[in-house]
Amino acid sequence: MRAETPDSNGIGPAVRVVIITLDNHLSGAIERARARFEREQPGVSIGFHAAADWECQHKLEAARADVARGDIILTSMIFLEDQIRAIKPALEARREQCDAMVNLMSASEIVKLTRMGDYRMDAPPKGPLGWLKKLRGSSKEGAPNSGAAQMAVLRRLPKLLKFVPGTAQDVRAYFLTLQYWLAGSDDNAFSMVRALVDRYAAGPRVALRSAARAEAPRDYPEVGVYHPDMKERLSPRLSDLPTKRTSGGTIGLLLLRSYVLGKDANHYDGVIRALEARGLNVIPAFAGGLDARPVLDELFMDDGKTIVDAVVNLTGFSLVGGPAYNDAKAAEAVLAKLDRPYIAAHPVEFQTLQAWGANKQGLLPLESTIMIAIPELDGGTTPMVFGGRSDGSDAPCTGCSRRCTWPVGGAVRAMQSCPERAEALAARMAKLVALRRAQESERRIGIVLFNFPPGGGAAGTAQFLAVFESLHATLKRLKSEGYAVAVSLNEVNLDELKQHVAAHG
């Protein structure tokens, strides 16, 4: 996204705000903020760049060029090595010349480049500045609800710092910027930029300070539900969902609040509609941070009893930690308590739907790592694409048989569902609910054993694993729980089981 430089329109000194972030999920809110500044405060321009687009060299060069002339520079979620190497030199070169540099939720080497007034993140923290460390939370895996604790600190500190003079006011501005960003609605995106300009515009741009006061960060539910048919689209109350209760089962959906607040949730809408068309009840829910455990505890359970038949994570990220890291032990604990199937579906975020459909490789290595491999550590199963970002053109997606097309998106590439994939996901969920409600004796289970090279007597071999002992114990457990097991386990010992597998493998 590029914006015209106000200087060229003859309206006097202008301030250029440059935003660099991982992906495009706030691009719509930032674009609408840019248009609002053109109407209300034309001395402010905004450049927006998504690191996910830097596979295209010209987009990376555009981001570097914008940083080189930026007055106020904000980065967020820059933690991947390739992206750090790509943009860090440009940030370092501009750090001392720009009015302010604010680096949020990124790798430490990027965060340390933060410079806001007299506050420098690479300086030893003293006094109130040491409070920044509290946002890091516990480094131990499985720490209880560290995400919620960090959000509580984030909300308290600006109030505590309000009357502390000196550098503490720049620390307060840092925390307020983080609050605006994490609740990135249209109003908060606009107020975030206005607040930074009001405090940090310098040199010939200082006249832009106090041109208009920024509104405080607007609060939204930290945990709540979303539905496209709700008047306000989101609510903290489960009872506000408009769906009619049916006997077809209930699916809990995990969403990213940032997409909902940024009015970029078409990909979620497609899945919701597909599930409801199958006669399923849907609880689409979100958490404000990158820790989804509060959703499971507060909305998918009632007084300790699970009220959903399955959970589908549509964020594309880990259950606890988002894209930057994951706490698999914490996820395991809450999923064990929930005791329901956990499916990790994902949108294609780091390429467009059109590019994904045309790419013989399918998912990019980055997508396979963040959206498939890491969620599997939590216990996520049956990964699949359900949507993604359109490239803004009318070119069809060739990734499914329908060759889907979407409305032309212009400069802002909107998220969309892939109808074929959304319906396939809904069909799986309907079958999963039916399977869960069936009697154990009516279920059919297939067990696949390693057998390579085929015909070489390798069936059931696996280094350091007791395959047949595990298979024998599994079959006994299934039989004890009511499954119809074809062989009589009391009469078949391990040696006979191995011979049976070898003969039929």
C-alpha cells in the first residue's frame, strides 16, 4: 500500500508514518485510517508493508525505500530470520534520523531498535522502564494463563505511568501503541497513528503536534463470540449468537480477534455458513491475545462440562503462542480437559489464493512449518486450507475444481473463504460428530503400520519403538471399551500377532 506524500500537494510540512508487519490482516484498517487522514488531517500519510509479501523483491525494495524516508516507523511481528535480515539494516540506518521508531512483538534484535523520545529500548532499564520486562511473561512451558496476565499488565501500566514524569511518558506511549495495535479496529488504527504524530512529530513537522487529540484505545471484549449476522458482529456473551440450536452437534471455532476488528473476516464467514448449512451449531469465538485457552475454558465448557463436539482452530497458528512460538504442554493440558477432537485448519496467509492454486508446491515452507507442523505439536489433526487472501484481481483460484473467483479487491487484498474447501471442512465435521455419537461397536478403525521396503519383512518395524506390543495393548484397550475387535486377544499372543501382520502385510 502506498500513499502520496502530502508535500507534493503544497500543504506544508508533512509526516510520513511507515508500518511494517508480518502479514496483511490489518491492511484494511490501516487503509481506511489513511483515507480518514486525507479528509481530516492531510499532513499525515501512511505507508503499509507486509513482510509476507517480500518473496517479491520489488515489494521488499519498496518497504526499504519507505523506511529510508519514514518519519515515524512502526514494526510488528518481525521474528522470522529471513525477514529480520531483509529489513534490519534499513531500520538501523534510519533509527537516529527518524522522529520515532516503535517495534512491537518482534525478535529482540528488532525490538531493541525502539527509540521514542528519550527512551531507547537498547538502554539498561531503570525504574519504571524495567516494567517492560513484565510483558515477557513466564519462560516456562505450561505457565498458567501467562497471556492473560500479560494483557492485564498491558492495560494497567499506562494508567500507572500517566503521572510519572520524564522518560516514563515514552514508555507509556509504547504501551498505548501496543494496546491500539492489539485491538486494531478502524478507530484504534486511526488513533494509534494520530497519537504517535501528536507526541513525536519533530523538526519542520512539529506543527502537526496537537492538531487533533487522539482518542484513548477503544476496548473490545478480550474473549467473546463473533457472527456475521450479529448487529455488532462480536459480543462477550454466548447468548448473543443468532444461530438456532439444532440436534446436529456443536462445533467450536477459534478465530483471531484482529481479523474481526479489522473487518477482514470473510474467510471465517464462509466456514460458519458451510457448517450451519450442514445443520451444525457453531460457536465462533476469539481471544484478545495469542492464547486461546480462555476461549476453551469460558465458551466451550460450562461449569467444567464440555459443550462442543469438536474444536476447529481457524487461526492457522498454535493454540498457545500464535505464530511466534508455541507452548505445547499448556495446549495439551487444556485439550485433555476439553476431551474433544481438535482440528487445525488454516488460511493461506503468506501467499494469495491465486498463487497457492497455481503453485505446484502448494504451501510454502513457512506455511507448512507455522500452520501445520507447529499445531501438530499441540495435538491438531487433519490440517487443510479453507481460505486465504485474494490478490485483488478477478483471476480465478485454480486450487479447487470450482476455480473460485472473488470481487476485485483493489489496493487492499481481502481474506476470502474457498467455498469448496469450506464445504469439505463442514462435511468432515458433520461426519466427526456422527462418529462421536455412534456406539463404539459401530465404529470402524483402521490401523496403519510401517512397511518399508514392501515385501521385505519390514511390516511393523520402527527403530526404538515396540510396535507390536503397542498394537496388542491398543487392541485390548479398544475391546475393553466396547469396540468389536475381529481377533480374540485372549487366544492370540504377540508372536502370533506378528505372524498374522507379516502374512497379510
